[in-house]
Amino acid sequence: MKICRALRASTAFAAILALPLSAARADEGMWTFDSFPAAKMRADYGWAPDQVWLDKVRAAAVRLTGGCSASFVSDAGLILTNHHCVATCIEQNSTADANILKTGFTARTREEEKKCAGQQAELVTSIRDVSEQVKQAIGTQAGEAAIKARSAILASLESSGCPDTARTRCQVVSLYGGGQYKLYTYRKFSDVRLVWAPEAQAAQFGGDPDNFNFPRYSMDASFLRAYEDGKAVATPNHLEWSARAPIDGEATFVVGNPGSTQRLLTSEQLAFQRELALPITLTIFSELRGRLIAAMDSSPEKAREGAETLGGIENSLKVYIGRVKALGDPAFTGRLAAAEADLKRRSAGNAAIGNPWADIAGAVRAYRDFYVADRFSLPSGELFNYAVTLVRAADERAKPNAERLPGYSDSALPLVEKRLLDAKPIHPWLDQLMMEWSLSKAREYLGADDPQTRLMLGMESPEGLAERLVSGTRLADPSVRKALWEGGAAAIAASTDPMIVYARSIDANDRDLQKRYDELVDAPLTSAQAKLADARFAAFGDTIYPDATFTLRISYGRVQGWTERGQKVPTRTALGGTFDRATGAEPFDLPAAFVKHQARIDKKAAYNFVTTNDIIGGNSGSPVIDRSGKVIGAAFDGNIHSLGGNYGYDATLNRTVVVSTDAIQEALEKIYPAPHLVAELRR
Amino acid sequence: MKICRALRASTAFAAILALPLSAARADEGMWTFDSFPAAKMRADYGWAPDQVWLDKVRAAAVRLTGGCSASFVSDAGLILTNHHCVATCIEQNSTADANILKTGFTARTREEEKKCAGQQAELVTSIRDVSEQVKQAIGTQAGEAAIKARSAILASLESSGCPDTARTRCQVVSLYGGGQYKLYTYRKFSDVRLVWAPEAQAAQFGGDPDNFNFPRYSMDASFLRAYEDGKAVATPNHLEWSARAPIDGEATFVVGNPGSTQRLLTSEQLAFQRELALPITLTIFSELRGRLIAAMDSSPEKAREGAETLGGIENSLKVYIGRVKALGDPAFTGRLAAAEADLKRRSAGNAAIGNPWADIAGAVRAYRDFYVADRFSLPSGELFNYAVTLVRAADERAKPNAERLPGYSDSALPLVEKRLLDAKPIHPWLDQLMMEWSLSKAREYLGADDPQTRLMLGMESPEGLAERLVSGTRLADPSVRKALWEGGAAAIAASTDPMIVYARSIDANDRDLQKRYDELVDAPLTSAQAKLADARFAAFGDTIYPDATFTLRISYGRVQGWTERGQKVPTRTALGGTFDRATGAEPFDLPAAFVKHQARIDKKAAYNFVTTNDIIGGNSGSPVIDRSGKVIGAAFDGNIHSLGGNYGYDATLNRTVVVSTDAIQEALEKIYPAPHLVAELRR
């Protein structure tokens, strides 16, 4: 359930348009730590955590830059997260001879722990309200000027907040779509290593068919360790490990980083999603899925090398299929329409609020005109990403911090650099496939005669161009990237690497589209959304929470099943159920270690369970914490109904799916034995 | 622009739900020959054809069972149609050594003309109104009983109408969704042979990117010949060939068989399409497209063998993308909603009409409950199709004609038998790909635990099951199919062929779904639609036309461009424009013969042109006829706006795309020389 980052324009749009529905009901809510609804929880549960409790769990909550959540679970930097959150790392450390994605992995010593390229662990150390500074800097400006002023003040706040860029990271986050701005400071650990992972088949048992479904039998857990200066980081503020089964009805907390929700799209915005953005997404990603499935079928190497990418695509697709389903359900959209009508009624006559709905409709109309161009302005592929990052960084780094594109501010650059320069395996066939696909989709949606198509393809075919660029570039070599990074604008201008030459040739067009987006879409939306936020605060006071922004949140709920077409869905599964569900045929074939250790395994150990916690993609790997503050599982999925959670939470149906510590402990003791980890968790 | 027959449930639904919008405006209308709107055309054009003219062109109009239209253009059974209508035949007659799909084909003698497996040419000889008989047979019955009564009377009418099943074919067609029933009698020619085809690259120049676009440079034309008893059929009633350029503004007629339109879906039906049916279609066919593209990339044989299937999928996908776009355009759907509101107003107070909209809404709601099961009840693949046809025919043929499933009535069986027994190449890899894909999609949409999934997969994976069935079956051999066909129920029951065994195992579930559809969807819809038809006749008199039903229609219009985003799109292209548009990269690379004969080609010859005629998929290959009754081109496509034509015609934007006789003549004389055909056309 990772955040899909593949859809630049649409996710950008999504993140920015997002606002919550109305006053939160039942267990709804992804709350910030500074406004936990203790009174409300106490009313419902007869108990709620106090500030000491909240501070304690917050201090152990980890964000992973790959788009996941996690937690420290020992005093020596040991991190619990999901297997699917580290699958890229496992795949990168696999070879044809030692396919640890397939076999699983246990580092017997610290020395055997394997570096995860591009991965970084982050811990929030402070949150400061900077709304006034940001709003003052924007002042009465509008259009592109407003966006530029905002970028400048954010860059400045982030830069002055974190002078030590090696150990800290600052991010200003816009909450309530522009209603509040908060400066998050993170202690960061950019050396993260793989400690333990089960077989992929244990983590992914049931594969795509079971994804977002329940009952479920998945060992979707892994351990990482944070390092600094070559040594494991000391983490005295860790969560205590409690290897036990969940109890029906007990209170549970999920502490993690939900990626993005869109819970107060106006009807115009929903129409944009349903009519334009989502159909394109379904269509092009389904084709990519098909291309990849068939390409992987042609050799065992490709099957191995493409597995992680395919898993990500299938996961994202299911998310989008779930969203389409939600927006195609008249009952669901009826509730959203009713909430919109309600807020309009409550705000009628409030002159300060005006008509933000009309302003938003205007911005959406404007975006409809160039959405396709914006969406298809850059091809896909790791190598192309390197190239466009290098080209852009060379330009941006030469500018003062306040004038750069947001992704290239001083506070953002260290992670950009790390991702660019970290060594990682490149699979040219996969890059070529991604480029062919994305270029052919650009031509298809723009049309062969469109100027942007001509700019992107010239006289070449998508296949010919992709082949020429991928086979000709040397960017797979980290030292080549390093030389271009360090050489700056002069090195980029002088480069004859075909991928760099190509990225140079299409960069200006993409920048123009960004400008147009800032001017015609982002600026009016930000202003209108701030007014909508005002309307909501006026109507509902502090009973609301901001939409998800991949920042730390806490959700409360309880261990509870649900009713599906009249049938009660159980609260949890047992480890032994794996053997009953196995068919022998992929993806329902048993993991080798399960077969091998079948006799020893405690079949009754709790395996996966569901809770009413309100989560979304980005929460993957979040610790599930009991009333005593101990970790009893790792959230790894939602049920199929939770996919509509992007637009609204339904307490009767939305569920979080968790792998229990009971099962992980059983795995550590008997299936993928790691006695030293068992000891470390007990310490 | 062929009819997509791949989507059983949804196209069945589509065809049955269809009714026209309101009184036809401008050049809108796919008119039946017995109600050509001569007065209206005369008012707009100052001229209209008389009965003699209409009878003459009707007598030369050919329907091809593959889903296309065509016309006789010589006295010796020569048939003009599109290249894409015969691509399957060309591919079937291609080998690795003689890839005539790539090289083009000219039969220098009659003996060299190549049989097209499964192809049949049909000529309407009479149309009789049988509405009273059908309505009387249904009487006051409802639900499944009504559908059974209708099937029985149709089977009986068709059977008694065409005792000579070798030379004639009878079909009762429901017009106005049940408002009228007409018995069409066809003279059929089941031996059709390939005479002439250009290179695929000439026909498909611009490929998928240019499909449904204009300006266009496509030689999408071919010639077939009808045979009987081993001899070319004499066709004195043929169209006269006029090799000339079109004149801007001149009147044009398209005479052919539009496949299906849905121009009076109620708002509930449109919602069903937009929210449920179309997103699934886009998603699963895009994945299939991707699987096929990548599989074809793995070898030149697969590239050749899969080309025709891929072309069909891409064409269908574009159609569906166009439909999604139309239904996502608020202006377009606003017009449809206004027309519905208008008809409701006009019908208010007419007690005989009642509230068919509510009845239709009920049927749609009922279908939502089992649409996914219905849609995914049978896997795809030629070999599976053979198997399920054999299994079903064995059951059905043992029943009296009136009690059979509609597809197995006496009148339908000869074509079923021909398609089953005609020899044609099977590509096992392609069948396996289709089965894997369709079975995995069934599991995905139904869920792994669904009883239908368990029925269809058992303990196997989609990949394992497909591999076992495709590698184990002997149904690729026509003699095996023949033995099973002739052996009837006993042979089927005794067969151990794995594909037959599998088809037997899932047949009953599909029959149950069909029953449920008849009872809960088809019966209430048919009854409600008949009332809607009454409402329309009451409101608009005879100024309306029935939705398309793949039966012969005539459309009038004129040679005319349109305006796209403020730019005038020209009326036609010239043959020489091909050279300007060529990039050298696929699919914009020049056909070899164009390069070879470049110096001789008349660059100014008219190539493709657009007209305002109202057509849709199934019209491909239709003759485009001038005022004098001569053929001046073959319709082969619509522009991108014509895809919304499924739901409504917009005279300012919808255009038919035609390959001119001027260009075909040039090809016959200079590019793919066939002097004997030139002589035959002049005769």
C-alpha cells in the first residue's frame, strides 16, 4: 500500500486539492500529534492517552523516504516495517546466484547487514507553526507571483531551520490545503541497512489477488537498522515489543505517515478525477502492467528484476480501481455531495468566505485544458529520471535558494543528491520498457501532430528513441552521475550523453507547463482552499483533522471485523490457515520455509488482523500500538473498502490490515530463525 | 473501426439498451431503406434519391460476417471493402516465407485468389415486418418466460423463412429496442476469396496514433470475390466504379451495416456505462494490449502472428476511450440529459407510456449485482471458443428449434458450423496469452474466494490452467472439431480433450447467468424500451430512425471538413502527402512500394477525405456513393469525435473518413499493379 509516486501531475494535484470531509465521526481521523481528540476518544472508549504517552510513541515513529512508515523497536536502531517497504532494497541486494528476495534474508552479524540504496529513516524532532510567516510573505499576491513568494519563504524557513543538512531535514507542510503551514524538523539517518526479511512468498502470499483483501495470510514484515558513521544508532526511545495476539475490541493506535487523502474534493474536482484523470490512469497503467507481465515471462532474470516494479504497479492499480469504484457508487458520492451541500448551507451569508467552490471550479476548468500535456511531459524510467534531475539541478543550484523550483531548495537537495548518487542496479530492458511505454502513451493522448509530441519524439518512434537513449547513456554508472553532479551547469552543457541531451531538449517545455499550472491552477486553488478551511473551522471548530500529507499522524480505533454481503468477516487469521489456503499454484503456493518447518509452527498463533483505524497508503509499516504503548503489529494494508478512504471514511467498512507481533515472533523463532533478534527485541 | 465482439455481456447489453435520441437533426441518421427521409434531404440539399436509385444501391450492398460492410463493384462478384476488414484473412494466408500481410497481395489469376476462412458475404433480398407475430407470441408474459417466447417465435420465423440454409440466411432484428421486429432475408455466399490487398503498412500508415484521426494517409482498401460452387458469382447488380476525387460539398451516401449505437440510454444506463462497464473495459483491455505488445516483441513470428489481434484490440480500446471521453464531457452529457427531460415532458400524462425510465433503472440496478460475474464467466481464446461452441451445440441441437439458445437456432447453425469447421491457423502462444489474461482478470474482479473463481480455477493458477488446456487440447485440428461436431452429445460426453472437459465444467454456470440476465434485465428492459419507443413515435412521428443493429442502413451527408480548436481541418488529403508525413520510424515509415514507385505516383490524386455521414463501427468498408449512384470511395474510419457517436451525433464535429477511388485506382495502376482488375472495374 505504498504511495504511488509515478503520477506526477495527478498526485501533485491530488495532494494539493485535499481537505477533510466534515466533522470526524466514529474512529475517523488521521490526527496530528498536537491536536489528538482525547475528549472524543474518552467518550467513546472510556480512556484516552495522555501527553506523556503521546510523546513516548511519537519519539519512536520513523518515516522511510521510500513512502512508508516504521518504528524503532530496540535500543540499537532496529526498525520494524513491512516487507513490501524494503522489497526494492532486497531486490537490489539479490543476484541470480543469491536471490534473497526469493529465499529471505537473515543477517547473522552486524557486518552482514546490507545497505539499502536511496533509503533514509527520519524521526520528527519538532513541529512549529509558521502559518503567519508564510501568509505574510504571500500577502495579496496572486497567480504565479503568489506561488513564487510561497516557494521562497518555504525555502528560507527550511534552510534556516536546518543548518546541519547532514543530520537534519526541514520541511514546511501545508495543512488544510493552505489553511496552516507547519515546519517539521527531522533527525535523519541516511544509512539504513537490511537486517531480516522472510521469503517474498511469505510476505506476498496470495499476491495481487489477495492484496487489499481479508482474511489474509501475509508475513509482510521486515527489520532494518539505522546507522551513522558506520555504527548502529542508539535509540533509547523505542517502542516495547509485545509478542502477543490481539484481543477483540481492544483499543489500537496506528502511528505513521499517511500519504495523501482527498476528503473534501468539490463536485467539480470529483468530476475531474472520475472523468479525466482516473480513466487515463487505469488505461495506461494497465497497459504497463501487461507489458511488464509478458516481458518478465520471457526469462527468469527479467522475472526477478521486474518483480518489485510489477508489484508496485499492481498495488497502485488496485488503489485506483478502488477509487473508481468508490466514485462510481451513487451511495458513496451521495454522502460526499450531501457534505458539500451542508457546508455551503452553513457558510451562506459569511461574506469572508465568499464562493470558494466557484473558484475551485474555475481552476479545474483551466487545468482540463492542459492536463494531458502536463501529465505526459516527461517520460518514465530511472535513467531518464537521473538525467532530468541532473539537468534541472544544474540550473537550479546556480540560483539563490529562494528562487529555485521547490524540489531543489537547500533543504531538499541532500536527499536529491543521495538518491542520485547512491549505487543501485539498473536493468536496461526495464528502463527501455518504461520509456517506450510512456513515450507511446504521450503520443497517443496528445496525438501524433501535437507540438509536444513532435518535441518529445522528433522523427523517431517511441521504441527507436528509447532504444537509442538507454543503450547510449552511461548514467547507470554512479561515477558518471557524480561527475555530472559535481561538474554543474558547465558539465551538463558540455555533455554528449544522449539521455542528458534528450533531457535538456524537453526540460523547458515541462517548466512552462509548471508555470502555467502555478498560475492557473495552484494559485487560485490555494487561495480558495484556505477559504474552504476557514469555512470548515467556522462550522466544525477543532473537531476536524487535516488531509494526509505524508507527515506523522495518529489514528485510534479497535480490533474489529466487519460485515460483507451479510457475512461476518472475522477479526483475525491464524498462522496455520496458510496451509489451508494454499493451492499449490502461484501466488497461493506455500513458502519453502513454511513447508520445511510446518511441524514446529504454532498453527494457532495470530497472523493478520483488522482494526477500525483510519489509514491510507504511506501508513505501510506503521506500528500498531496497544493501550500500554507496546507494539503488537505492523499495519501493511487496508481492506478493499479502505480504498474509498481517499475520499471518505466509512466506519462500518473501512479496515486496517495488520501483521501481528505474535506471528513475527513465531517467524523469528521457528521459520526464519534469528535468535539474536529475538534477544534484541526482549532486551 | 470494426465492431468489437470481445465484450459479450457489455455489447449484448449495449445492443439491447439502444434507442435513438430525438428527432434527427442535420445529417444525423442511419436510416432503414424503407423509411429514407427524402423530404428532409430534399429540403436541405435540393435533391434526394428516388426509389429506383435506392433499390439499385441496395442490391449491391454486401455485409461481411466478420463485422464489416462492402459492395459489389463488378459483374463477376468482385467486392470492395477495407484492408482492415480482411486483415485476418491476409494474416491467415501469410507464412514466415510469404508474409503477404507485409508485402501486399495481388492474385494474377482467379486460381491464385485465396480463401478467407470463416468469412461470408451476405446480400439483403427482402425485409418483412413481423412485429405483430412476435408481440402476439410474447403476449402478456414477463421475465424469463417472455424471453423464451420471443426466442421461440424468432427461431420459427427464421427457420420457416429460409428453408434453403445453404444459400439463404434469415434474421429477425429488433428495432427501437423491441418496438418493431423485422425479418431480413439474405442471399449468402460462404466462399469468399482474397483478390487484392496493398501492403499492411500502406493500409495502416500512421498505425494506432493516426487511427480515428485526420488528416489521414491510408490505403485501407482491398478486393475480395464471392464464389459459389467453385465459380465466381455473377453480380449484374453492382455499383459502377468512378475513379475520381471528391468535390467539396457534394452529396454522399454511405450504404452499409452500422454495428450498434446507444443513442437513448437513460441517465441510469449512462451511469452504468461510465461507472462500471467502461472502467473495467479500459482496464482489462489495456492490460491485454500491453501483454500482447511485449509478447510480440520477443520474436518476429509472434510479431506477425499477433499483429491482427493487436490491431483489433487497439482499435476497440480507442473506441472505448472515445466513449469515456464523450461521457466525461459535461456539454455532451448535458445535451443527452436535456433530450431525456424533453421526452419525459412530452410523455407526461400519457398513461399508456407510464414510467419506462423507472423500469429501466430497476433493470440496471439488478444487473449491477451480477454484472461482474456475467462478464467474466467464460475465458477468452479461439480454442476455448471452439470447445464451448461444441459443448453447447451438442446440448442445443438435441432440442426442438424453438427451445434452443438464440445462437443455436436452425437459422443460426450454418454460420456456427462454418466458423467452427473452417480451417484456420491457431497460434497456441496467443491462445495461452488470452486465457491467462482472461482467467487472471476473472479472479481479480471476482476475488480469489468467489465461488465462480473457484469453479473456473479450481486449485490451479490462471497460467497453469491455460498452459495445461492449450498444450493438451487437439481442437486446433479441424478434423477433431468435425468429429466432435458430428458426434454430437455422445461424443462430447465421452471426450477427454482437456479443453472440452473444461468447457463442460463451466457451461452450466454461464447458462445460469444467462437465465438471470433474461429474467432480471432483458425482459424488463425489452418491455420498458418498447414503451420508450412508443413515447418517441408519439412525440416525433416518423422523423426518427432506429439505433444501429448491424443491418443495412443508408446515411446521407456531404464532403465537408470541420473546425478543431479554431483551426479548419481540410476536407481531404493527397496521395503525395504520405511522403511529407513519413518520419522513417514505425508506424510512419513509408510502404516499400510507395518508395519504389514514388516517381510514377500522381502526388495530387485524392487520398482520404471526410464527409458528414453518420456512421459507426460495422460501417467499415461501406461504399461511399455519389448522386449518380457511383462508388467514389470506401468508408474506413470516423474522426475522433465520431466515437461519441455511439451516444449522439454532433453535425459540427462527427465525420466519416473515406479512402477515395482516385487513390485506389492509382494504387491498382502504379503502386500494386493489377491491370486485370482495372479492366474488370471498367467493364
